[in-house]
Amino acid sequence: MSELDVVGLDFKTKTAYLCEVTTHIRGLLYGNNQMTVEKIKQKHEVQKEYAELLLKDFPNRVYMFWSPYVPEGYITTELGKIETLQLVINKDYTHCIEEMRKFAAENTNDLGNPFLRVLQILEHLR
């Protein structure tokens, strides 16, 4: 089975969050636009297979694709057609990172997450 970047579990609501994260800072692209969309569709199928195989106790499932820079046009249009995949891309991605930065700025204790810790350090520089 292929890799899965992030799995979050909400035990109260029995919700599983399965996230593919692609951090191509110069723009998401695997060969060409069509190949890129097909690659993300394949990764999404892996998410669903993983959930069916290993997360039977979590009937609520949210499948997500996160990327900071996805060129607007063919790729965003085609990815937007995948009804079962929530996109957190471009401005939405930036907004989520800004929320984490704000949270990091408001806290000084180690939150047990290396990424948040780096944000804390950066937000508390003098």
C-alpha cells in the first residue's frame, strides 16, 4: 500500500481524517496537468482503500488534499470535481497556516508537535 501522509482520529464522533499533503512550493505538478490530476486521484483511492481496510470503527471519513500552491485552471477545476475529496489549497492552505501561527504565538509551552514548536520559536523571536 502507498504512503498516507496524515491520519487524524476523532474518537468522540468516530471520524477519521485522511490527508494527502503535497508541498511543491513552486506549484503542484507531476509531469503535466493531466498526469497531476490522475496522480492525486490515485492517492485519493489509496486513502479510501486504507480507510476501508483499517478504519472500520470510524464510519465518518473526511478525505483531504493539502497543498500550498496549486496553479489555478485545469488542475484546480478537475480536482474540484472529486466530490469525496476536500481541497485545502492555495488561500485555504495559507489561512490554516496563519491560524497555526496565531495559536503558536499565543502559547509558550511545548505543544508536543515539532512543526508547532518551530512556529512558536519563529513567532516569539525578538
